[in-house]
Amino acid sequence: MSARRTKEALALVQLCEDQGFRVRKTKAGFQILAKTGTGMVVIHMTCSDVRALKNVRSELKKIGVEL
């Protein structure tokens, strides 16, 4: 992942923490757990997909993160 995308991903993680979501650090990235306990989004820091962050944003909206 490029430096720009890494910064964006870390900003999304910080946003989730600020909104009260549980964030777990993993070897390859982060897990964002839904407040209701029924959903989870994984943010990989080694992802090479150019649409990865757009897909993550979409998944975060589905579990209730306000972007």
C-alpha cells in the first residue's frame, strides 16, 4: 500500500476509535468491530487493490461508522 493510502487507512482507524468502535491491531492490519457485535471490517495494511479503501469505507458505513 502506498504511503498516501496507508495514511488514509490509519485515519479511518482513528475515526472509528473516536466514534467508540472497538479496534484490534493484527499482524497485517486492523479489525474494526461493530458496536452491536454483529459485524466486523478488516483493514489490511498490505493490500495492493486500488479499490481497497473505497471498499473499506463502504463496509464501515454498513456497520454504522459516520464518515
